[in-house]
Amino acid sequence: MSVRSLQVLVVGAGALGNEVVKALGLLGVGAITIVDPDFVEPSNLTRSIFLRHAAPGAGKAVSLAASAAALFPDTRFNALAAEIADVGFGFVSEAHLLFGCVDSDLARLELAYVSTRLDRPVCDAGLGTPNYSHGRVSFFPGRAAACYGCTLSRRKRAELLTFWDATVRPCAAPPGVAPNPSTPTMAALIGALQADTGLRLFLEHASAASALELTLAPVPRLQSFRLPLSPACPFHAPAASPLLSAGDRRRSVRQFLLDSGVPPGSSLVLDWPVCVDARCRACLHRWAPFLRSAKFRRHALCPSCASRDILELAVVRAISPTSPWCDLTLADLGVPEHHLVTVRGLEP
């Protein structure tokens, strides 16, 4: 496969994402889709080359795609203002290679789940904190090799898998804080390494997961090492159920199961748990959010009093024909467009 025929997905449009897109554009990658739900902030202007002249408040993914398209007219650009967990698997499966340029453990684990479920390689990278004097690039070839989840401790992996939540390490600096002078330098170095590593190992059909770690201070050094697959990581279960197209999301779960011809009693598995019942601790208002649980925990406000002190009363992970949620539509449950869903009870 030639670089010109490659379709890649870049998840994250911050400093790293900008540098990766720049390198991929220079190398002549055929199509680049950029995924990021956030908006341009003043701090992005000092560290993100393609956002340098973007208007604060504009969508980061759209701004990056538009700016890069003007510089690289031979590359097709697309932008999705969404978190990776809200992008349909059918859409992601069109990409040959994924690049992770995110800044939270949650987003990395979600990307690991997507890549192993679809058996797509992902090249992940991050800048070290607090002084950004080092960074790491990791290449995960797919389901048969280690993923980001394999690199976590059992305790950390269990925490993330249980709650699908984590403390975000934002790219944006707090108001009034001067930008770290090493951030653009490290973003440029790590972004270039990430693009080179991802493309080179993908085209070489690398079968082992590996990582590079670059440190500038106090002593410059570059280290490389292999990443072993963890038997405890559930993303590599050999008997994963096959994926089915969600199709028309206006169908109820019950109708979807009937139309799919799956065995009686089969259940629709939600890749991302959904909060279906919540109560505000402040005003006791109770409602049904029907929102992805991880997103609910980060962003939800009480619709009655706008409090963030909210208790989740019920979270749904799978829906069977006897479930009280079986007559809700796939769209009601937040199943993304172009999604590929899992049905428990369907033999692989």
C-alpha cells in the first residue's frame, strides 16, 4: 500500500495533532479525518501551527482541517467535532491507521477499545507533565498485540473499565499562566516521531507493540522498548462476538434484534455504558439522561438547578428482549451513526 492511498484518523487537534497532521500532509497521505470535540482557546494559538490564526471559540477539528487543506490540497480532509467514543465504528473502520493525540487516560483507553475491536493499528503519543521536557510514542499493531490498556496497572485499568472516567490532563493552560516555552518544541519533535513511527511500522506490517521515549532535560536521551500484551487486559478476548451494522437507528432495540435474525434471547451490548436514571443531590430532581456514562460524569448538569452534584441511579451496559429499555430506539441510547454493534449470544 502506498502512502498516497492511505486513509488515517487523527484523534485530537491540539499541539500534537497539529504536528502529526503537518507531517502526514507533507508526506502526501491520501485522506485525513480529524476527531476532536473541543473549541479553540487562546492557549492553542501559541502551540498549534494550524490554529495560529483560528478564532477563539471555533471548533478545533474544523479549524485544523480547513487550515491544513489550504496547505495540502492533494490530501482529502474531513473533521468530526466529537469524542472518539461518539464516532461510529463503521466510520472508523474505513481508516487504515489511527493516530492518538489525546490528553487523557480515558480517551486513550477508549481509543484502545475501538482499535482492538476493529483490529486497527494505532500510534499513540503524549507529552510529559509538568514541564513537557519529555514525550512518548507508542505503536499498537492491533488486537493480536498489546494495546494501551495492557500498559496500565491492574488497578488503573480496573478503575477506568469500571467507570470509563479519568482525570483529564488538559492541553490548555490555566488563565494567566504563560505558555511553557518547551511545548511547541516537544510537540514538533514528538509529532514528527509519531507520524514517522506510525507510517513506517504500519507499512512494514509490524506485529509487535513498541514505544519510543524522548527526553530533553536534564539529559537528552532516546529510548526504545517493546510493550508486552497483558493477559489480564479484556480487550484481547479471543472469542469476541462479530460486529453487525446498526443500520437505521430509528429502530427499537427489539426490532433491531428481530431484523438481525440473531438467536432468541440475544442482547445488544452497548460499547459505552449509558446512564438512564439520575438524581440531583442538591434539588432532588430526577430524570433519564440517556447519555454515555463517561460523558455524563464529566459534563452533566442538573436540568432543574444546574448543579453538578448528581447521583447516577442506573447505568445500562446490555439490553435483552426482557429489558425495560428494549423498546427504546438505537438513537435514544446514543448509538452513533454508522456504528457497528455487538450482539451477545451470536457465535463468532
